[in-house]
Amino acid sequence: MKLRTALALATLSLTATLASAQQGISKDEITLGSIQDLSGPLAGFGKQARMGMQLAVDEINEQGGINGRKIKLLVEDSGYDPKKAVLAAQKLVNQDKIFMMVGHIGTAQNMAAMPVQFEKNVINFFPITAAREMYEPFHKLKYSFAATYFDQMRNAVPKLVKEKGAKKVCTIYQDDDFGLEVLRGGEAGLKTLNMEFAEKTSFKRGATDFSSQVSKMQSSGCEMIVMGTIIRETIGTIGTSRKLGYNPVFLGSSAAYTDLIHKIGGKAMDGLYATMTVQNPYTDEQSQPIRFWANKYKTKFTDEPTVFSVYGYNIINTFANAATKAGKNLSTESFIKVMDTLSIPPDIFGSAPATFSPTKRLGSDASRLSQIQDGKWKAVSDYMGGGAKK
């Protein structure tokens, strides 16, 4: 009888221990999940973000991991479809039992997946989107690193309008959460100059023909166009404009800040402005640390790195930094406790410094302007917003 009681108590104790164990954390491993677009319109971004993450994971694991635990990174494909993102989140959270979602790409996709994660106390860490919803409204499980599209445009639009002396400013934007953020940020920036958009035109996600939108802006005499566009929409809009002999000032957000713009669009893309938070890592970059990193990446993956490679790399390294500080008893709560006082200094890629607190879930709202000159992105301004240093 005593033996049976002892066995029952032992079983109860083990059950309680297992029940209180942190999902995604074992004695030797930390399981992280990420949802990328690997087959849809942002597959170029998703592939690079995944490889940047993998490079960081491999480096960390080669050095012994995080307090003796290796990182296991599981990546699912959303195809840039919010419905698929939900299914991917359900698999990662409920079946694979990840500790944390890292670097999930896409605004609508994150919005759809977050409820699945939050139900199981899984943090949404540094999603690759600059939407305000990634940290607002406040939720203890939200952490964002990207200056929002709203703040990027709010700061950049008036600066460029003044520099170029533009009288008629217009916008073309994707008809979804992402495009609307660019639109609203541009409106807020123009308001500081007592101006409004002279013309607004939108397109559905996945559109490939922009001739009617460009003709509308050309006939309205738009001198500057604020673009809520990503890759092919940016190239399509500018390419169509050049063919029509129409050459306004084009300004995109960080979603258009990618080497794919000038690699695919060619010489026609010269002159495009975009906001950015880290430099694109060219393998012949003048900065030696960036050049070294870019060539290491290229050697490993036989592919040129992009700014999305840097996002992925930095996301994993920031996670590792905070997780290491959380100690051996890593849990969602101990991780949050570290993040509440975390400061991230500028890195080799020129990021603005970032800080977090119990009430601040966005690291930095600062961004700066870059322009395609002779087929490459060149930084052309200091950081705007956030009081961040150059």
C-alpha cells in the first residue's frame, strides 16, 4: 500500500513537472519557429531571411549554443497568404511546440497568426514587417524591431518634399494593411507642411499592370510619388513611368529597400528613394566588417546576401543575447524580464540603437533615406525620428 502511494505521488509529481515545463525548451535544445514566404510574391525576401537566420543559428550552435542548449529552427511557408500563415502557426505552436515565433514575414500574416501564438503564451519576436500592429495595442508577447511604415513616411515625406521643392505629391499603394500604413504616414508627414496628397491610387495585392495608375498620376502632374509597394509593384510602376517618359521623384518604404529592385529592374530604377534601417550588405561594400560578413554568407549559401538576410541574422542574435541573459531557467517570463531592460547598440550594418521597457515594445522608430545610384543603394541621410544617432 505504501509503495503504491509512493508511486502515485511520484507520478503526480512528474505530471506536475511536465505540465509546468516550458514549451519549446528541453535540456539540450531551444525550438524556434518562423513563417516565411517561400513560394509567393515575397519568396525572394523569405528565402534570404531564412538563410540569414540559419547563418546566425549555425554560428551560435558552433559556439556551444545558449547556456548549453542548441537552437533548432523550424521554418514554414505561408506563400504570403494569411490563411496559410494561420495553418503554419497552428503547426509550429501546437504540434512542433515552439518556444518562440521569430521573424515572421508579412503584416496581414502576422495579424492572422498572433492569436494562435498568444493562446499558448508564445512570443511574437521581431516580425519582419514595419506595421504598428506589431507592438500596438500593447501585449506582453509582442516585440518589434522595425521603425514603422507610418513613422518612416511621416519623417521622410516632408524632408524629401522640401529638398525637391515638390508642389504636387501623390501616392500609389497596395490595398491592404501594409499599403494603408504607408498612405497614412505620408498623410501625416504632408500635414506638417499644410499639404495633402493631390492624387491617390491603389492596386490589389498581386497586381502586375500599373499603366492606369501611372497614367492617372502623370495626367495629374504629380511631381513626387509615395509608394506603398514592395518588389514587383515598385519595379512595375517605375518601369511603366520611364516608358511613358514620366520621371517624378519616387519614394518607397523599407519594404522596397532591397537589392532585388535594381537587380531585376535594372537602370530604370536609378533615382528611387526608400527608407531603411540597416545597410544592404554588398560583397564589395566599403565597410570591411560588412564586406567580411557578406562574403562569409555568400560562401555558405552561394548566394548574395540582402538586407533581409541581415534582418534574419540580427533577429536570431538579439534573441540569443536576451535568452543568454535569462540564464539556465529560460522561460517566456524570464525572457520578458530581460527584454524589459534591454538596450541594443548600433551594429556593423548601421542600425540605430534600440531600447525596450515594460511598456515599450518597439526598439526604435528611427529610419533614414537611401537612394539607388548607379545600380546600388547608397545612404543619403542621417537617421530621422527617435532621437537616434547617426
